[in-house]
Amino acid sequence: MILEGRTLAQHIREPLAKRAAAVRQKIGRPISLAAVGSTADRGAYVYLQKEVAAAKKIGLQTKIFEIDNQTPAPKFVSLIQRLSQDPAVDAILIPRPLPPHLAATDYAAHLTPQKDVDGMSNVNMGNLFLCKTWNEIAALPGFVPCTAMAVIDLLDFYHVNLAGKEVAVVGRSSTVGRPLAHLLTCQNATVKICHRQTDLPRAIKDADIVCSAAGAPGLLQASWLKPGSMVIDISTNWDNNRLIGDADPIALSQHGVSYSPVPGGVGPVTLAVLLENMVLSKERLL
């Protein structure tokens, strides 16, 4: 089975323009998105521009605030504080990676949780990890990291019951790996987090589902997986001018392993979840 994500993404995105228009009618202006993008990472910045274009398409007002390797840390933190306190800004997006000296600041502590549409603020992240059940997550007043939620949404769309499943998450970043592992646990899966020091072939040989966010082309070998298992490939790697994941889809298919493709799997769903969060950031306050 191929778990393509474009159909689900379209389903999520379809009502958003109408919802954004309804908010605009109530408040007398469009929902406003402030995006803080680093020009030091061209790939991330180009993707941010695509996210902003998608937000404009559903009727949001958008502005990109550019930062780079020369941006002073105090200026960056001050910008986040100003945007968080500005009543004319409804949603804030800060794509990562950031320049190292900016990533090392406490900027996430200054993000207003209700505007933090990618769930990266200290409050949103802390609230997420305090949850034990899915009902508690569903009741959160803030947001959950979009890519992690997109994986759960994709599995749900294909009616994958996670309760009791053995799941390996490859990668332990605060943006994807750790939040995803927690979401899976709250869906009653038994989760193993794998990292650079993990004996990966041994760790995933009995897994029902492997979620890979390592950012390492060719890392996952089909022969390491049991037939009938599933790979959710979250990584987006550029190789010879093409976008690929961490696993070879042809090898997975030949080995009897279901998978989400790259591109066209988790990526479109992540963007759709992000767009919905932008609309929700203002809807929840009405």
C-alpha cells in the first residue's frame, strides 16, 4: 500500500478559504500571518515562501521578516516579542533550522502560544508532553508541531489502528521525532526512539511501523524490515536534483512493505495542517 498524502491534504485545505473569509467578515480584516525566515538556509527559505503563498491563496494577509547569520540575537528575540504582543498579528511561523546563534536563544519562551501555529513555544511543547491520552491532546488550547500531527492524520486517514503497534521513530529532534513519539504513545502505540547510537537494523526488525525523520538518504534498508510492515518517510532530501526520503520506495515495495512516498506523502499534509492552524489561531478567539 502507498500512503499518498495529497488526497488528505486537499480534504483539509478545501474549507479553509471559506473559514478564513468568515473570520475576515467578523473582525473586519484578514487573518494576519507573520513569518520569520532565515535567508541563510536557502532550501528552508524557499519552502517558507511556498507556505506563505499557500496562506495568501486561502485569504490570509502575510509578511516575511528576514533574518540571517548576521542578525544579532537580541534583535531576533526582540522581533519575536514584538510580533507576539502585536494585536494585529494572529499567527507566527518560524521555520527551522535557524542560524546557530539564534537557535541558542530563548526565543521560544517569548512566543504567544495562541499564535504559535507550529507548536514550538515552551508553553505549547510543555503542554503536549504533559498529556497522557489523545483526548487530552485534542483538548489542548494551543498547537502541536505540524509535521508530527501530519503523520498521525495520515495514519488515521488510512485507518491504521496504532493501539498495541510496535513503532520505531528514527530521529529525536524537538521538531519531529520527540513530539511524534509522544503523539504515538498517546495513541497507545509502543514506541522506540532511534538515534545515531542505535543499532538500527536490530531496533526496527520487529517494528510494525517505522517513522523515519533522520534526513539521511538510503538510511533505511528494506531487508531490515519485516514484510507487512509500514514506513512513514518524513525526510526530504535533495539528491541529484530530485527529492527523496530515507528509504528506497521500490525496494520497500518489493519487500512487501507499505510506505508513504517522498514527495507526495507527509509533506502535503504538513502544509495543510499548518494552514488550518493559521485559521484556527483567530477562530479560537472569536
